[in-house]
Amino acid sequence: MHERSKLLADESIGKLLFKLSAPATVGMLVQALYNLVDTAFVGQALGENSIQAIGGISVAFPVMMIVMATALAIGIGGASMISRSLGERDMDRAENVMGNVLSMVLITSVLICVLGSIFITPVLQLFGATDTIMPYATDYLSIILYGSIFFMFALAMNNVVRSEGNANVAMYTMVISAIVNIILDPFFIFSSGYVEFTFFADKFGIVVQPLYVYGLGMGVKGAAIATVLAQTTGALFLIWYFASGSSTLRFHTRNLRPRWDIMKESISIGMGPLARNASSSLVVIVLNNILIAYGGGDVAIAVFGVVNRLFMFTFMPMYGIVQGLQPIVGFNYGARNFSRVMDSVKLSMLVTSTMSVAGFMLLIIFPEQLFSIFTSDQQLISSGKYATRIMVLALPLVGFQVVGASLYQAIGKARPSFLLAMSRQLLFLIPLVLILPHFFHLTGVWMAFPLSDGLSFMLTLVMVLREFRALSVMGENAS
């Protein structure tokens, strides 16, 4: 048995989860940080136009989420199959799956780039771009689309790397691309000259000396170029990893030939994360148009864009735990070690719930300071403070829900995975966003978030308890 497979089978759950999750969590945190920094630099550089610039990135971001959702659907579905194949010691099938993951990434990324470029204006209008936001959104998204192939490759293949238990490489990929993005951002976004990177320093009475920046002054376009170059760097690192022979899996050109059975199973398993991430984009369509209808305008759109970034920073560590959990669950489910599956899930739920509470405390105590990172506009800061403190009320429940949905992905049960992944956004949030503003106006939009989190938690609790009972029975039969 390969060394990594022995770890998945025999290492103590606590140590193994830490080994696999810590790198993923660090990588996800850094990834979320560079999304924050991207928007913060644009907001600081554009000054009096910061609301429109942040709004433009916020409107374009859901399109990136669709690209990400597609890549994750392919990568997570393939990773689940690879983990189970390694658990069953079927290396040939695992390598076949990896080849098909690559084929699907190449085909879908080209389609997204071409179709997205053709229909960029109506797509942005659909996502709620106003006349003042549209130029910034178009500048940003038109460049991002050209880099979609690198973005999708890095996301999908990172999941393949995790499926074989090599979490460190997956972390390095995200950290490298994030560092490149953060270094390039000031150069492409700001014009040459002295820049005061104050962010929220004035809120704490901190004196910050201006720094001289050699920059191209490209604003929103510069942010997009830096992002594409960063994603390309991450993709090149992964290509080097697989080409160097460091992976358990070997690449064979014959495995690029699409196999319908593999593609069908991979996509069906990946429909859960696809639904979750794509539904985020659908939420933006509904929510931005509701915000405009109820008089929120550019400010409310920018508020939601910033809160979305802050939520991502809070959720990313939980997804890091989940990414470490999935190969453990997938391998041991394939090896029919069901008690080990349940133990790893329980520990993960405890850890992510602790993270949820920490994120809740941070966002409810410091919303004003956090919004000051992105802008000095007092209207945007004040509106963001009010909205954030409503939206985070049920955040402590989210960690449990995230792990519950990932359990079904890891064991290859597509339907319950899809249901739990779509529950928060599609099943509960969108109907609440459509109903509550009729009674509470803009406040009703923000109220929809904690209510949907609570309902999704209850659904996840019922399904996970039922699955644990089934795993216990299978464990008794296996013994």
C-alpha cells in the first residue's frame, strides 16, 4: 500500500485531519485574503468612484463564481471517485478519472471564455449592473474571462491533488497564486506616486506613512490582469507537480479520451458544489435587482459585494477543513471502515462550528472597521455596518451545514449532496429575499440570510443523523 494510502487508513483521525486540513485551510485563507485585497486596492485607488468600482467588481464576481462552480463540480466529483478508487486499490480507474477531469476542464473553459465574451453586456445587466457600474464591471470581467482556462485548471486539479492525500501541494498552489496577485495588484492598479495605504488605521489612531508606488494606473483593469497572471502561475505550478512524477497518479494521454461513465458519475457527484456556487450567482441576480427596486442603488450593491468578500473570508477556513476531510471519508468509505468515517465527520463538525462562532464574533463586533478596509465613503461604511450585523446572526450554525453537505460528496451520494448544497441558497434564501422586502424593505433583504442559514441547518441535522444511523448498521454488518 502506498504511504499516503496507509496514512488515510491508519493514522489517528485528529492528526490526519490536521495534516490534511491545515494546509488546505491556510491556502483557502490566503485565497480569500487576495480577494479582499483585490477589492480593497481598487476601492482605495478609485477614491470618489470607489462605490461604482467596488460595485463593478461585485457584479462581475458572480460570473467568476460560475466559472469556479463549474471547475469545482468537475474537480470535486473527480476527487471523490479517485479517493474511493485508491481505497479500493484500483489505480487504473483513478488515473482514468484524472485524465477525464482534464478533458472536461479544457472543453468547458473554452466554452465559457467564448460565450462569456460574446454575451458580456447582457450577462452583467442580468446581474444588476447599473449604468454607472457597467463600465467598471465590463473592464474587469472581459479580462478575467481570458484567464478562465488557468483558473479552472488550478481549481479542478487541486482537488485531484487532495484526493491522493497531498494537501501541502494544494496549499502551495493557492499560496503562490495569492502572493503573486497581492504583489502585482499595486503595480497594475495604482498610478506611480505616493499612496497612503491607510485602510482602517485611522479607526485605531495609527499613523501610516505614504509609500511610493511604481504603477501603471490601470484601476479595475489592472486588478483583473493581476488576477489572471496569479491564476496562470498556480496552474504552471500544478503542471510542474504532475510532470515531475511527485504525484501518486500518472498522466497518460490515452486517459484524455472522454468516457461517459466517468464523466456522468463525476458531474453527478459534483452537482452539489455546482449548485451551491452557481446558486450564489443566482442569488446575486435576484438580490441586486431587489436592491435596485427598493431604492438601494449602487451603495446597496457595493454593501452586498463587500459583505460577500467578508463572508468568503469567514467560510474559507471551513472549506479548508472540508477539503482535508473528503479524502479521509472517501478512502475509508471505499475501504468499508465506517466507524472511521463517522469519527472524522464528527471532529470536523466540532472544528468548523468553532470557526463559525469566531467568524460571527469578528463580524458582529468590528463591521465598521472591516468596511473601512475597502472605502472611506461614510455612507457605504454606515450602510455596511447595519447590514452585516443582521446578516451574521445565524453564522454559528454554518459550520455544521458545510460539513454535512461534504459528507455526501465524499461518499458519492449525489442526490442528498445536491439537496444540501442547494438548500441554503435556492431552497430558502431566494424565496425569503423575494418575500421579506415587501414587509421590511431593505432590512428584509438582510434578514433573509440568517433565516435561510437556520432552516438549512435544521435540514442538514435531520439528514446527517439519518446517514449516521445507516453507517452504523453497515459497520455492524461489515464486522
